[in-house]
Amino acid sequence: MISVTEASILIQQNIAATTTETLPLAKCLHRILATDVSSNINMPAFNQSGMDGYAFRFQDYTPEYSLEIVSTVAAGDKSAISMLPGQAVRIFTGAPIPSFADTVVMQEKTTVIDNLLFITDKKLQIGSNARPAGSEIKQGQKTLSAGTSLSPAAIGMLAAIGETDVTVYKKPEVAVIITGNELQIPGLPLQSGNVYESNSYMLIAALEQMGIKDIELLYATDDLEELTMRLKEALEIADVVLLTGGVSVGDYDFVVAATEQCSVEKIFHKIKQKPGKPLFFGKKNKQLVFGLPGNPSSVLTCFYEYVTPALQQLQGHLNPGLIKAFLPMASSFSKNEGLTHFLKANYNGQKVTLLSGQESYRLNSFAAANCLACIPENTTILEEGALVEVHFL
């Protein structure tokens, strides 16, 4: 068996660079930029008013005297406005500032009498409320860097500089293979010895939460020939294959043998952790294969700790993995040395509370958890108030 740290490093080292594609902005939410994007324009493209008010030349301003209002400029106006010393124009937010003017006073700080402007803003300075051309982005300046996750604001930024399509990392295609003779589809009668199959629902939901929609779901009984056929099918279509169940060393555990039949290179099998000790990881060319345990809590723990960062790395994330923090324990905890424990927990903004029902078959505690508490393999006791590493779900 290898350590949790060794397993994470081996997965990271065995992920090849992912491929890219060019997509329209409307389809790029939460995708990762594969290239730097520079602006082809100044933003704003012209000297722009930041307020509804009046534009004028600051050197003409004297509190005791008025300025003559000679015109009006609205957002979108394209005609040039001429001004003379001592004059001002009515202007609106986003409108181009006439070339002769350099300052805008907001309308609430003025008084207008017989088309004469009196300014009452004693704190007014030259350039106030004026957005110079290129003050946000200059032509040729890098706007967004490769590795940026395209949030709604980032997409808006790209549209604002005139981009319509960008190059992003492709999302991986994932195949999920559910194994087990004991499994029954929810909604059908539960026969003696059966349990309802829940792993596919969890994994598909977790994948869709990551924005991965291209998912193929396959089922296999505990039969080496059938499982090998399903794995071959999956490897023909998927970048990443997830198998659940059959990954231990029992008489009906055939995942490792099936990977050998399909020429999957074993990178590791079994980790010094609880739950999820029998985790398998291998690859075939650039394809990744994860053999997850069968118990639901083990499946989800291994997915969050190992599959999630792998899928994020494939999609170009610069810092893959769950968000982590060191936070105080609400109560003490003890365990034997030798295995890293991932414990279902809740963080309430002050302390981390370990939940009851930590067994690998229990999902009710996982459904109530918002984080996993990671207790290192060599740690045996954590006192109340001690800092514990927390991985947020």
C-alpha cells in the first residue's frame, strides 16, 4: 500500500496534457482558458462620462461664475460636439466626452438657471467622473491569462473587448461502470439479498456538478468476461473510466483482472486510508482508469479526493483539488496509527464537528456533511480545539 500523498502525486504525474477546442462565449461558462487573450481595442474606446451631469474644461471653472450650456451628449452619440472656453455640455453616463472637455460634474452638484451652469461641488478636481480611453484595458494588453476559469464576469469582459470565440480546454468524456450481482435499480421491487444501486446516481450528480455532461453509464455483473467487455466498451469512448465495486481481493472482485485483460497499466492498488483503502488507479495511453470501492461512502470519498482533482487537471485547472483549510475541532478524536482517515464532518463557521455514522456503507452522514476532516496516518489523537485539515465538499 502507498500513502495518500503518494497516491495523489502518482495520479498528477500520470495525467497527460489535455486537448483544447474553440467555442463561442455563450458555451464557455466555467471552462478554463487555454491561451492568453489580449485586447484588440482600448476599453473604453473613447473618453467616457462616468456620470449623468455636465462636461467642461476644468480650467474654465470658477465657483463664483457660471458656464454656458451649449449642447447635450447621450450614450451612443457619434457626432462631434464643438465647445469653446467657458462652455459646458449636458452629458449622460457612458456618453463620449467632447475633446475640448476634461471633467464631468454630477448633476446633483449643480444648479442651472436660464441655461447657465453653476457648480456647487467644492471637492471637484480635474478629470473627475471622466473615464479616459484605455483606462481599463489598452489595445494589445493581456486581458485574461491562460488558466483563468471563465466566470460570468470573465465572459462579460471578453465580450466587452469584442471577442466572440475563445480557446478552452476540452471537458473529458467519462464512462461509469457499476458492478455487483446484488444491485437493484431503484423503483423496482427489492428482492432478498438485493440492495438498491445508488453509486451511479451519486457519481453522475458529482460529475454534472463539475460541468461534465458527456457521461456513459454501463452495468456489469460479478463476472470477469462480462466486466472485461464493459471495460473495453468504456475505453473505446471515454477519457476517464470509473468502476465501482469489485476492486478488493474477494472471490468475486474482478476489476483488477479486467484491467489486465484490457492492457491497462496499473499505477497503484490500495492506499493507506479509511475509507477507500482498495482504490485502484491505472492508465491506458492517455486514458485514466479508477477502480473505486463499492460502498457508497468509500466511492464518494475517493471521488472527491482523487477523481475530482484529476478531472480538474484534465480541464486545465491550475490548482486542482478541493478547497482546504486548517480549522479547530469541536471535540477530541483518537484512532490507531497507520491509516489516513477521511471523516465526514460539518464546519459551522467556528469549529469542525465530526458526524456519527462514519462507516463506509453509510450515506446519511455524508448527506449531512459539508466537508471531510483529514486525519493523517501517523496521528493518533486530536484534542478539542486542535487544528484539523478540512476539505470542503
